[in-house]
Amino acid sequence: MNSPGRADIRQLEINLNHWYVVACSQEVGEQPVSVMFWEEAIALYRDSKGQVQALEDRCPHRFVKLSQGRVVEDALECAYHGWQINPQGQCSAVPYLAANQKLPSCRIRSYPVREQDGFIWLFPGEPALAEHTSPLAIPEWEHLNYIGTVSVIDAQAHFSFLVENLMDMYHGHLHQNYQAWTGAVLEEVEETSDRVDALYHVQNYYRIDKIWSVSQLFFPQLRRLHPDFLKVSYIYPHWTSELGKDFKIYCLLCPISPLHTRAYLVHFTSLNAFTNLHKLPDDFRRFVKNRLFGSAQSLLDGLVREDVQMIEQEQQAYLNHPERFPYELNRAVASVQRLIRTQAERSTASVDPKSEIRSR
């Protein structure tokens, strides 16, 4: 039999009162962009100053998608009748407004949004709380000693399956051709209401300590195993990992719906061991950083492909037989599930901001 409350983790809501990534910075240019977040359509656009704005993707006039229109100064102009909606979600212009008419008082929802470390971050919860929290910092994004790669995860599954996958390093067995380490042994798990940290000891294939050692990234024959640590952290709602001193990975979640999860997997290779490199001009170092961006793409994409296949199979198995209880031996996964439940309870205890907007 299923233990009480165990199966329903696949039904839990997210806690909206956190910052989530909804797009890469480069995805939002001159034209509006439509994104989905937890079954809500959101229009992203840049205003006259280049600042990103986020509005409910629904014109208050006839409810068509604002993202199909265009940007006019700081407002979004609807493609249907030309109504303009300002960043606060209010109608600011109607092209055929008569002299004796006032602007409609209708309003749609606007979202707190920030552009940071190469990504667009959205706060979908209570707007007042956005001022008291910050998006997860990714200092390696701009740091000249780190080479980045981004891969997109798109899985038809509840977000909990992805998080469990990321925290359970025993599944390295799956990645025979792509894994950077082997022989994971879980040593420690620390758990709070906001995060779970797990420490594994592993055998690392890579050591980036000499200039020629970078070639290991491209020629697997040069790899040599050595003992190292692997730290993985679920800092709700996102994930980070550190493999020794050479690699850092972030997974930035964007839950599309209860059955669809999108995330950005961001991988960094450290060049900190090359002390002579630090003496070169910053412009040259930035050129090298930009030139090598995406150098781990095939590795990262391969990992994502294999993980998504398993995650989607887990989701389908749950949908077919939600009463079945999977056997779990990794205590980090149990900690993750408790954290997801805690955060879901916090979310339901707070006011739903969507109900306030819709009542206007």
C-alpha cells in the first residue's frame, strides 16, 4: 500500500513566492515573446529603455494575445484593435477613443521581473514579497574565469521528477557515455525548510589543472580517474552542483504546468587553475570566454536527452498506476520530497494573487 501523502507529491502546486527563470535574455528582443508559467501565458517585452516588462498575455479588450502585437514606447500594442497596455497592466491608449470617452479602467496582471546573469527572472507570487527576496545568483556567468554552456530541459512531467533526478547521483549509471564521474557514495544530507544539501564522494574523470588538460573535455581517452567530491543542492526552487574545483552546474526551473517542466541547465568549467591567464587583459579573456561558450554542449545535451527519457517514463508510470509505491533507498530524495511538501503548504497558506487580479 502507499504511505499517506506519498503519491500526492506528483499533484502538488509550486510555491509562487519565489523567483523563476522564464527565458534567456537573448530570447527577448525587439518583438514581444510569449512564455508559459504554471498554466499562465505571460508576454515579455523590452520597453523604450531596454528594460524587460512582463504582462499577462491577454488584452483586456477582447482577450487575445498581447504578444502578437508590438512595442510602442513603454507599452504593448494589441494587434487586434491597437489598444496599448502599459507596464502596470493598465490601458494607456485607444486609437479610436472619442473626445467624450474616458480610457477603459480595465486592467491585466503585471509581474515583477528582473534581468540577471543572462536570464529573465519572474516573480509570480504576491508582488510585495518580491522586494524582500532575490533571484538565485550565478556569479560565474560574468566571471572571466568560467566557460559556460546552456542546455534546455523540456520534460512532459511534474517538476518533482526532475528535482529528484538531479539530487539522486546514483543514476549516473544511466550516463555511460556522458558522465564526468563514477562510483558515487552519499556521505551527508542536510535539510532545512528552504534547501537540501547532499554530499557525495565520487571518482572524477577530469582534472583541469594544466593548460593541456582542457583537451580532456574533447578527447575522452585523456581522462584519468581521481577521488573527488560532488555537492548537490536543491535551493528551492532551483538546483546547483559542484564537482571538485573545476565544474559548477545550475538548473533553473520554469514549471510550465503540473505535467510539463522546462528548465535551463547551465554548466561552467573553471579556469581558475591557470594563474597566468589571469594576468592577460580583460578584453582578451572575455574574448576567450565568449569564444568557448557552448564548449560542453554535446556532453550537456546528451545528459539531458537521457534524463528526460527516464523522467517522462516515471511520469507515465505514475499516471498509469498512481497507487504503486516506488522503492527508494537514497535519503536525499526523501528530503527533497519533504521540502517540496513544505513549500507547497506555504504557497497554499498565502493569498492567491491571481484571484485578486481577476476580481478587479
